[in-house]
Amino acid sequence: MQGRWILLAALTPIVIVIACSSPKQYGRKPLRDYSSPRASSTSYSGRPVSSTSAAAMLAQVRLVRDFVPKGRHSRRRHRPMRPRYITIHSTQNYSGDAYAHARAMKRGAFSVSWHYTVQDNVAIQHLPTNEQGKHADFDGPGNRYSIGIEMCEHRGNNRSRTLDRTAKLTAYLMKRHNIPITNVVPHYHWPRRGKRPPNKNCPHFLMTNGRPGAKWYAFRNQVNRYYRAIR
Ligand SMILES: [Zn+2]
């Protein structure tokens, strides 16, 4: 996410501090060619993925739709989108689960918005995928053309199950919108004009020294395995 979340509701049950806050540990220039696929020996799942339908893949995601009301808050202006990318984030919110983020977004507690929040046992959809969110790069292509997925980090949430559920959701969305694996990107991919550093260390637990490395490619390989399993 970009910038600080503005907390408008005093009674919010979750303590929202900063989403995907910008780290300061950038020593080298960001690489721009990281999107070329690489084999990874550090994949967190070596299990074969059996062939399945898109509907069955979505059923495994356990998706709950809980949209921000049309015409309100982040949907006040209709901003249509034909998604060409999928952007992966993590919340960096260590207290709020997916349900808390859904409630907060519905009552307009955030200055930002995104499409899905995933935790270990459920994924919640906040916006339709044919509408833009505000999660990547202000008025840049990350917001204009990408579906935003946030992964939860609250205490007690199982990270590997969250990653696996996110990988399945991403694979389903690739199939649904005809998006290639090279267009599945971390938030890092989208430079934010006027920000230092422009490329955010997000999702931080999949970055290596603040940029895509072995952990990111292991995740992306898992997404691709699920994608190829969809008939
Ligand atoms: Zn982010």
C-alpha cells in the first residue's frame, strides 16, 4: 500500500499503523529485469498439483465477497478497469485480520483500497475486479491496471497457508482475466513517483534485501503450478 492509512473511525477495533511501510534499507539501484522466470529450488511446496477446474480452484480459496458499497468511500467515483496485472502486497498490520480490513474499508477508514485480503483460512473480496483500487503507485499503471491482493500478517495467522491460498486465488484470477505469470508482480514492481525509495519493500516477507529474489520466485512458481493445473 502507499503511504499511511488514514484512520477516520475512532472506534476501530484494530490498530492500523502503516500498511506496507517504506523501509529505508535500499543500498543499490532497483533491478528492473527481475521478472524473467527462474527455476527455484526453494519452493515451499514440492507436492504435485492435480488437474482441476477454475471453479474448483476458487472453491479451495474459500472466497467471501464483502464489497465496499457502490458509490461510497473508495467506490465514490466509478473507475473502470480491465485488469492486466496482479499485484501482491502484505498488510504489515500485525493486529487486523481479513475481516477487520473488510469492515474498515467498508466504513471508509482507509485512504487506500484494494481488491482482496487473504489470511490462512479465508479470502475476502472488497472491490469488483473491473474497478480500480488505490494500492500501488498513486495514478500509475499499478493502480490503473492491476488487481491488488493483500496478505494478512496478524498474530496467529499461518503464513504458509496464507501464501498457498493467495497463490490459488492468483492462479484463478490469471485464468479468469487471461493474465500471464510475468504480470504477477510484487508491489515492489511499481515505482511510486516522489517517494524514497520509489520501489517499496512489499510484500516484505517475500523480498530479499528489499527486492524480488528466491522467495518471490518460489511463490510465483507456486502460483504458476496452480495456474497450469486449471483445465
Ligand atoms: Zn504493498
